[in-house]
Amino acid sequence: MVVKKLFQKIRNKHGLEKRQQAEQVSIHDATVLSSSSVSSFEENDDFVPPSAVSTSISKNDLLEPNREASCDENILHVTITLPMVQEIQQWQRTQPHINEDKITIQHVLPVMKQLANLCKQVRNELYHGSGMVRMSCEQEVKDDSTLRRLYLAVGVLLGQPLSNNAYGRLYTVQDKGGNYRHQAIPISQTKQATGLHTDSSSHNVLPDLVGLLCLRPDARGEGQSRLSSAQRAHELMKRCHPELVRVLEQDHYRDIVTPGSGEPTRQERLQNSFPIFTSDANGNFQSIRYMRYWIEQGYKKLQGRVPSQLLQAMTVLDQVLNSDDQAMVATFTLQQGEQLWVNNQTILHDRTAYQDSRRLLLRQWVSRATSPTTKTNTSRKRTNLKPSSPANDIWC
């Protein structure tokens, strides 16, 4: 059975009578794509909980029953308007010197009300919609310091940014001439493709959101970003290979690679064990934590080899996540000044290999936290895409 037939079954199962159209409205002249007309954070009584909307069907499946929605089209596109940038510039003038690791909501909220309104909708989409958001400025901003301030402000408006001695609040993602297969360094410090993954292989550190700010893209357009839905992958594997899903729901070792922290002890590696997939009591998808290379390294350093069943399960998972069908994978190039935010427990991200060592991004980890409640509405911006290509019959 091909993947498209599986998606068709998913659509038929849930019905197409729900949400036949999306409400079209505007927000401070910013054009955004939203999963619904939600107007408040989850702590408000009028928020639409995720349980009220089918979790196995994309927004476009509901809107356009005869057409498979692509992963690209489910990404929320947000425009940061000029007045929002001016709020940041005013902050720079009044506080020219700041400690980036110490910025809190108290520094941001009083003077950035328009940006706060926009980030509320971004937060809703990350936690209760597609889990994917691209943010770009209405007018080009070339000053790196302004872009950094804007990025910091967005981070605290989305939740609680994570800082530690090894990474700091804004972690530089740039090639440093190394090779993660030969050195104990993060893949983010190399030019190599990362493979679809979630961030953090440490049991004790789990960012809910991952942000990337592009300061300098690759001159040749390499180093493209790729996103894939763990929920869709779980749905497909549960239908075709439920026994492999059960393998992925067991605890598995991970190696720990944190710059400056030294080589982990055997006991630390033994304790660094947790599932790839987590599901609720009914077997419905909840979250994913996955980076295959560090899982394999954890097993090899502890046991000398990776269990064959786990290898098989991860191979099928990789095949599903990397399907040529555009309903599974979104591929795009981040532009200068653009931010990408993803839910680190539902969306896997990847970066293709590149050659330009000047390519520079800043990463930010954010944990879930109570955010300011302000009400706004949204309208949609979509990306025109080519029709999806047929997928190989490799899962069923």
C-alpha cells in the first residue's frame, strides 16, 4: 500500500465535515498562517484545546478534501511589521548594553506590545497547530544587533529560554572545520548534513521549542532546512509496522555530547535512556526524541553493538520521515534575517550539507512557560508548490 493511500484512509477515518474554511482576518498588518481562529493562550478558558481537533489530519486535508496537503503548506508564515522592528530599535536606544542570557519577559513586554500580540499566535501554532513557524521582517533588516534583539524578544515571548554554560542563550551554528564522526562535537559545528532529528540527546535537557535565526545564508543556497512531522510518521508506522513502534516506545541509550562538559561516564550513559516515541494509553502519538547517530553511539559505547530490532525500527522510521512525498517533508532555504521555530517534540528538523563556512545561524532553546495573554486574530499566507510526487511502496 502506498503512502498516499494511507493518507486517504486517515482523511476518510476522521471525516471531512470539520472546519470547511479558515477565518480570514488581519493582525497589525502582519500576514500569518494559523491553524484556527484561536485568540488566546492555553491558560485562557476560550482556548480551543488540541483534543477538540483531529490530530491525525492536516489543516489543508480538512479544507481541500481532494488534495493532499504538503508539509510546506502547513508551515505558519509570519510577517514582522515595521512598527514591531521599531519597538526593538527603541529598546536598543534606551538599553544599548544588555546581558543576552539575562533577558526576561519583564524587559520585553512593557515596550513590545505589538510583537507580543504576534508571538501569542505563533505560540498557539507551535503547541496546538502545525508546530512549524517561519518569521520574516516586512522590510529588510541588515543590522545583526537588531536581529539578535528581535530574536531574543521572540524567545522570551514564546516561553522560558534555556541557558547553560556550554551553549549560552544564543548558540552559534556555524562550521568550525571539524567532523562529528571523528570528534566529540555537535553536528551543528560542521558542514555535514544533520539528518532529521530533535535537539538534545541528554535526558535532563529537553527544549520544547527550537529556534534558528539566519544571519548569513550559504552563498550558493546550500544548507537547506528540512522539516518532517513525527505525528504523521507515527501514524504510518502504527498502521504498517506496529511491532516496530513498540520497539521505538522502549527506553534507548543516547550518547551525550555537550561542548566543554568532558567525556560522560559509563553510569551517566546508562542513566541517559528514554523512548524515541511516547504515546498515550490509547496508543496515540504524544512526542518524539530522536537523533539516530547519538543513539547508535550510546549503544556501541555501552554494549558494543546496536540491537537488530532497534536498527530495523530506526531504518523504517528514517524512510518514513524522509519520504519524497511532500506531505511528509518541507524543504526550504532560510533567508537573511528570517527566523524558524519548531516544536521540538512533534517536528524533526534537518540541515543539508553545505560548503560556505561563512554561513551563520543562531540557535535558541525555549521551554514551555506561561506567556502574556493578549487577543488577536489571524489570516493565512500560503506557499505555491508543485504537486506531490508518488511515494515508494516501502512500508506496507
